[in-house]
Amino acid sequence: MNDKPTTMKKAVALKYAPDKSSAPVLVAKGKGHMAETILQKAKENSIPIQEDASLVEVLSKLDLDQEIPAELYQLVAEVLSFIYRSDSRIHRMNQKS
């Protein structure tokens, strides 16, 4: 018998369009099968994935289409920085090919 608690996978998706909103917006959230679907869609569309369980926990409490609150700007900025760096690396690799 396995005594380890099983944790259900959670995922969120943010969209940031500076010309449309002042902060990133929560566009998808889910757990279990829905989380897997969100992650699969991200992979299919070459969207970088950043794993941060504590940030997902906080963001999953927001309503869909809600801008992230100001107190999360710093944490989300770190995620966006990761994404921009990843995009830059991919772009450079594609140019070399």
C-alpha cells in the first residue's frame, strides 16, 4: 500500500498583451486532466512552460480573464523573463539552421 499522498497536477496559462491590458491575464486554469490539456496545448503551440507550484497555486485562485494582482508582478515578471530568454534562444537556434 502506498502511504504517500498523491498531488493532483495543476496548471495555469497567462497572456500578456501590453496594448490591451496593463498586466498579464489568466486565460486558463485547471487540475488533473484539464492541467494536462493546458500543458499539451502549450507544447503543441511551442509555448514555453515554467514550473512553479507555489505560483500556480496562487494564480489558480484568480478568476479567468482576471489581470494578475500587483503583488504578483515580481513573480510573474520572473516567469516572463524566462519565456523571453527561451524565445530568444529558440530564435537564434532557428537562424543557425
